[in-house]
Amino acid sequence: MAYRLKADESIPENMKRIVCDEIQDAFEHLAGKKGKNRDERIHEARKSIKKVRGVLRLMRPELGGIYRSENARLREIGRKLSEFRDAGAIIETLDGLGQKYRNQLRNHDLTSIRRGLTKRKKEAEENIDIDKVLRTMAGTLRDLSKDVKAWPLQTDGFPAIAPGLRRTFRRGRTAMRYARKHPRPENYHAWRKRVKDHWYHVRLLENLWTDMIKAYAGSLEDLETWLGEAHNLVVLREKILAEPDFYGPDKEIKRLLNFVDKYQKELRDNALSLGDRIYKEKPRAFAQRIKRLWDAWQSQPKSMEEPELTVP
């Protein structure tokens, strides 16, 4: 499955193929047709849903009202999947924190906290028929897949994607500035969403990649990862402070939260430094740079095309 544009397809053909492929992949994970445990299937389905929403945002200028209705359906599925996934992600964040500060945090400092997080995750899963909910989501995706073929996409070539590229880049730039000026968790989280959109759009353009663009895509992935981990730390802090007595002795809780704050500051500082380099261009200049790569890609001989690779 290739989450990227192909030179021998029009933009409408490319976008519909990509969306249908990702929806099918999410459907198979939610319906239990993939040989993985439930947490892994939820994680993979979420990734596919995010990719589809990335395409929607890229094509928003041409989709009009369809964007709002389809994005709303996918947003609801993504929100529910996030509820299932977040409990496991927070445990992974705690484990990562323990590994990063292993010389300062002793194992027993985290034992009671991890035990509490695991218990809450299990309780939440027992209170809902997750498999039934996943099957319902799979049905919604099956219906959406049928609608994709009727999307009114007509514009071809770079003009079809240029407005979306500029808009997403501009929104990321604005969100970064706002997060720096008003450093609240929700503003950093909003910036992360815009970074993820931009990263997905760059991944769609994989066939245009030069060494420079490959490095650029890698930087976007790093930025999204840092902002995502910073957000997980926020959720971890909130979860523990909501019922601190449940998670362990006051001394251990305070000690952990000190390291949470320390790591979060490091992640945010790294993100702002890298963000300054990524967003130093203006949106129009960025789009023009991509257009030059697009034109070179469109004119290259067929024999120079790289073999098909799958984007994870």
C-alpha cells in the first residue's frame, strides 16, 4: 500500500486510490481481519484514519462541504480510537520516562504508578464492549469508502494540491507562533496537529524526494514526535493528579512529576528550535519550491522512477 502520488495517475485518481486503500486498511484492522492484538489493531487503524484526514485537508479547497461531513465522521472515529489507545500510550510514556532518567529514577519509584495506570486501563476496557464498538466503526468506514468514488475532484496537476499545501504550511507556522507566545498545553497540542498535517502532505509527495526533501520529512517526523510526547506527558500529569493517592506515596508522585516537567520543557525547547528552521520560509515560497520539484518529477524519464516502496 503506497501513501504517495503516482506520476501515471491524475490527482483525482491518486487521492481516491490512496483514501480507499487507507480506509480498507483501517477497516480490516477494526474488523479483526489482521493478525495482531487489539491494541496494535487500534493503533494501526488510527494511523490510517489520520492519513485519510490528511488527504481531506489537502483537498479541502476543492471538496467544499464534503470536507466538513467526511472529516466529522472520521474525527468521531479517531476520537473514540484515541480513548482506547491513550491509556496504553500513557503507560508507554511512563516507561520511556523511566528509561530516560534511569540513573535518577529507581525502578520502585515507578512501580506503584505503573500498576495504577495498568489497573485503570483494564477497568476502562471492562466497562465497554470494545470489539463491538470497533465493528461498528468498521461499518462506518465501509460506507465512507463507497462515497469516496463520488468525490467531486476535477483539478489535475500541481494546481490541485498547491492551495492545500500553502494553507497547511501557513496554519502550522501560525500555530507555532501562538504556542510560543501562549505556552499552554492545548496550544502546543494544536500546533502538533498542524505539524502532522504537513508531514502527511510531504509523505504524499514522496516520489518528488531529493536528499533535501528526505531530510525535511525526517525533521517533520521528529517535530511531530517531540510534540506528541510532550502532550502525553501532559496527560500523564493530569491523570496522576486527578487521584494521586491511588498511584502511590506523595514523595514518589512529586519526584516523578519533577521529571515530567523537566522532560516536557526539553521537548518543547527542541520543538521550537526545529520549528523555527522548518517554518522560516513563507507559505508561498514553500509551495514554489515544491512546484519546482514537481515539474522535475513530471518531466523525468520513466526509467528513472524509483521502485515501489511502502510508507509505514
